Amino acid sequence: MSKTVTDIAITDYPLLKRGKVREVYDLGKNLLFIATDRISAYDSILPTPIPDKGKVLTQLSVFWFNYFSDVVHSHFITDNVETFHPELEKYAKELSGRSMLVKKAEVVPVECVVRGYLAGSGWAEYSARGTIAGERLPEGLVEASELPEPIFTPATKAESGHDENISFARMKELMGEELSEELKRISMTLYARASEYARTRGILIADTKFEFGYIDGEIALIDEIFTPDSSRFWPADQYEAGHSQPSFDKQYVRDYLTETGWDREPPAPELPAEIVKKTREKYIQALKLLIEKK
């Protein structure tokens, strides 16, 4: 098992942001994104990291940014640490495999969520009201049901606490109709194409979220894309609607935390070694299934 990385102190540049998983450094013209092995659940950073998790997130994001380069621009420049700024050479070993040089962007303050299956907060809302983000769905659906067609359910971005699901109508009020329609179109295109590809690799993408920004006046994908942290990945050969699905994402950790009776208020409990081991295996399996040549 490789060395676990929970933080990397880059003293040559200012730390712009420390998220639940990523450290973002300001390099002047560009940014340095570093994905650590921290893992969060229910808006809390867990005290136990998952070895290699940051490498999986980075390598999957790089794969998808390149895969969709004909659909939408992204902030991605390179993940080749040898071409990073000279001052970063001394950090090459720590940064290798888990960092990206990216362009600065003016962030659009809405998360673009696409759901193809009924899970998570979508299932909770449907169970209570028969809707997702205020949109009425057919009656009789069960947990993990495949939706008649994928739906777009945006959410407002929260600096702390839970993001809030909003209707598409509300998004248009906040962001304007033209931008909202364009982000919906791009999001639905990305989800449809990624889902088709992932299915050929034995993975169902139940849902996912995107973040966008403006770079040089153009809409661009930012942050991460189709990773186990931003998406629900289910093994296609085990899919069966009507209950929670086995997964390649951190739902496994969420399920464990629920079993402990944790009230979802900080501090979060430690993860046992067996949960860490199995979670790492799930992340790595997803990476191999999606990007390794057949």
C-alpha cells in the first residue's frame, strides 16, 4: 500500500483554498490542484484517509477531461509534473499522479447534477413527495429505479453545510435562461455519453455532478468529473432495483457510518482498517475498469 497523503505544504506559493479533499495553490496565471487522500461524508472530513484516493480522482478526471475535449472546454492544462513551474520540482514525488495544472476560472455558483437512477437525496425526496427538485416523477418507482430518462437537478453551492437542491426554474432566475439552458445541455450530453461508455466497462453511473466556470469568456468544466467522489458508480452485473446498490464510490463508507449510529455531526468517527482497505479497492477497481485498455 502506498504512502497516504493528507496534505502537501507548498511553501513557494499561496494556498488559495483547502477543500474537503483538494488543496488549491495560486501559481499566478494558473492554479495547482492537489487531490489528497482525505475522504468526506455528510459534509465532514473523516479522520481516516483512504490511501491512493487522490490519485484515483486525479487520473479519472484527466481521462474524462481529455475524453470530452470535443464537447466542452475544461480548465485542465497538464498532469505532467515535469512541466509544472520550476519551483515545484522539489515536490515532484508528492505531486506525481495526484495533481493538475489548471487555468483560473470565474466559477458559476451552481452545481449541475444529472440523475439517471433514483438514489441518495433524490430517492429521499421522491419517497416523501414523489418529486426530485420539484419535478413530478411517475408513481411506483423504488429505490435505485432507472428513471424514464435522465433528469437535470441543479443545486446551489454551499461553502459549508449541505448544498440545496433547486428547481431548473429557480436556476434560470438565478443564472439567467441562456446560461442555464446551455449548462443543462452540456451536462446532459456529458452524462449520456459517459454513461454509454461506462456501461461497456461494467459500470452504471447512477448520477453525477459538474462544476463550470468562465475561462476567457467561454464556459468550461472545472474541478473534477465522473469520479467516485462526484458520481455514484454501480457494478452493472449486480444491479437490482428496490434497494441500496453495491458501489465503487464512497457510498460504502456512508453505509458504514450509518450503521455506527453516527449523528452526522462533527467530529466524524475513525474508519476501521477493513473499511479503509475495501474502500481503497473499490476506488482502484473503478479506475481500472474505466481507463485500462481492454
